[in-house]
Amino acid sequence: MNSAVDLIRAVNLNSAVNFEEPAGAVAAEIDFLRPTLHRPYTYGYEPSGQEPPQTAVFETHRIPIRNARTAARRLSLEKHGMTLIEHRSSVRDFYGDGQITDVYYPESAAVIGAYTGASRVLVFDHNLRRGLSLPLAKDRKNQGRPVLHAHTDFTEASAVRRLRDLVGQEAADLLSRRVMQVNLWRPIRAPLRDTPLAICDATSIGLGCLTAVDLIYPERRGEIYYLTYDAAQRWYYAPDMRVDEAWIIKNYDSAAVSTAGFAAHSAFTDPTPNIHVLPRESIEVRAFALFDA
């Protein structure tokens, strides 16, 4: 397995895209991991206060976030780790588990398969995010607030571990071919102006900017990447996203020596003046795109 540094180096060397500064960029704040000499950890739940404090510390940087609509034809999943698509879901109630698992999961699998060319798509979980002015259901583990720091959902190690947990012995065969982990992310209330999603072009993530961080849960320990700041990073968002639009975002790709591997992402507060801002409601599903070769 190649290291993240090797994967990023290969993507940067193979990328021939030269982005010009597009119109419509906003200057906004995103939290980045503060560089550290030691492997940091954080919690994937609300600590009781008895646990040691997390060692992942963030620092805020004000950065330009470009309008993806002016570059939509040039932002691709293969080259940049993200693509903005159009897709209208038939789901009318995203808070009913039956609608999500029975309808939206198959829809998402079909969309991801169409855009990646995967022979099989395994959708394995989802998260609903709601703005601060909306209540969260205390008994629903898949509801949360927008995440305001730059991260990926998996590392090489944790993506492979998750696939093995899902499919067991079949993983050895699947991992002999290309495996991609992607998220399908969309607003379920529009236009999206409250904490929209920003995504970092994978080709602009420099050497050493992805740091593996332990994500501790009461019953297990996971691993994700947090991003440290670099002025060369290029961030994008889609202003006023509609419910019939969605992002496909890469968090891992076993073929990342020749393509983008990790597209860090974060919610942010859009500074564009607007008095009609509806609270954020969004859904993301996580999936493995599996290939024949």
C-alpha cells in the first residue's frame, strides 16, 4: 500500500491542469489541523469529561473559496477528486429510515456507478447534517451538525479496514482490483446558503499536508485524515446548491498513483450578504465503488 505522501506526489506530478482564478470566489474561514510532531487523536462522540482532552488542535485560516460552477467542466472525479452533478431524487422524506435505505441507497448506488464506471457499488451508511437553529433527534446516531474543519472520511488503512468489516472474506478478492471510497453529498433544503460544503482540489494538496488522526469511539478506534494549511490549496464550492444537485467526493482510491486519491472537505460560513438564509439540511451517503480490474 502506497503512503499518502506517495499518492499525493504522483497526483501532483501527473496533473497538467492549470486553474485560473475564477470569478465569484468568496473569502471565508476554515479550520485546519495545527501541525504536530506526534500522532493526534480526537473523539467521534461527545466526551463525558472524564477522558483525556483531544490532541488534535485546529487553527483558522481565511482562504479564497472558488465558484465551482465557473469550472464545472474541468472539475472531475478522476483528476481532482470531486465532481458536481445533477440528480433528482425520488425521496420526499429524508428523515424516514425506510425512505433512505430502501430508496435513496439504491438511487445513490446507481448514480455513483454511472459516474465512476464501477461494476458494483456498495452503499454502507449515511449522515444527515442540520444547521444550529434546527433540533437534532437524540436517539438518531446519524444526525449531526456541519463539520467546520478540513478532513477526509478515511485514510488508506481505515478504508481497507471498513471494506473488510463490510464484506469479510470477499475483501481479499475485491482488493486485488480497483476500490474507490466516495461520498454522495447533497442539500435536502435549498437554496443552500447556511454552511455550504467546500472541497479541496486533490491536485493542490501538497506533500505532508494530510495527517492521520485517531478517531476514538466508545467501542472502537477509527482513523481519518485532517488537513494542514497550505496557501497553494485550491478550494471550491457550488453557490446556492439545489436539491437536484450533488457532489461526488473521493476519500480513497486504490488507483491513486494515476488519479486523485483524497479530496479534503469542510463546511464553512458563507460571508455573502443574504437575509434569506434557511438552516442547512443535507445528506451524505458513503459507498465503495468496486471495479472489475
